[in-house]
Amino acid sequence: MLAGDYARLLPALERMEINQFVLEYATPRAGDIDVVGKTLSDRELGLGVVNPRTDTVEPVATIVAKAEKALEFYRPTQLFLNTDCGFGCFASRSVNVEEVAFKKLCAIVESAKILRKRYG
């Protein structure tokens, strides 16, 4: 249920009359961005680049590389860097502590700065 790329969902996603998809791509289970990029590049993409369920802060270079892969399909103005699933709660336990969440958000901000310098 929680594994596999978005290929099986593409027919439904294509029919949706929305401007932006916010999709999880911080973990390998989402598959490669080209599955969505080849079909939905006429929309905006909120690209999940950090996993809120782990204590490991993703390296800026990793985030930038994921975004650059998405930029093979999307214009810079169509791409937004996001967390996977937000930093919400599951039942009664918090997904992550504030300090780790803050560092992950800082990594996204730093990555965005680098990408803006490279791609405007």
C-alpha cells in the first residue's frame, strides 16, 4: 500500500482540474520523478524533498539534485520544495521534534537559494 511510484494513479491525476500536485519524493518508495514529470508537467509540482519521519537532516546537495531532476520536466516557476507529508502527528505521537524539523526546513531554504541562483 505504501510502496510504488505514481504510475497507477496517473489516470486519476490527469483528470483532476487542479494547478498543483504536492507529492512525496523524499523516500525511494515514490519512484522516479520521470513517471509524473512525463505526464503532469503542465501543472505545478510541490516536490517532497525531506522526510519528516526521520531524524536525519537531508544534505542540501541531495535536495538540490532531486530538484534538478524535476527541472528536467518542470520550469523553475512550476517547482516548489516541500516536506513529505508535513510535520504533523500520527495518532498521539509527534512525528518529529522541533529542532530536527527546523533543521530540515533550513536545508530546504538553503537548497532553494542555490536553485534560484542557478535557474533564476
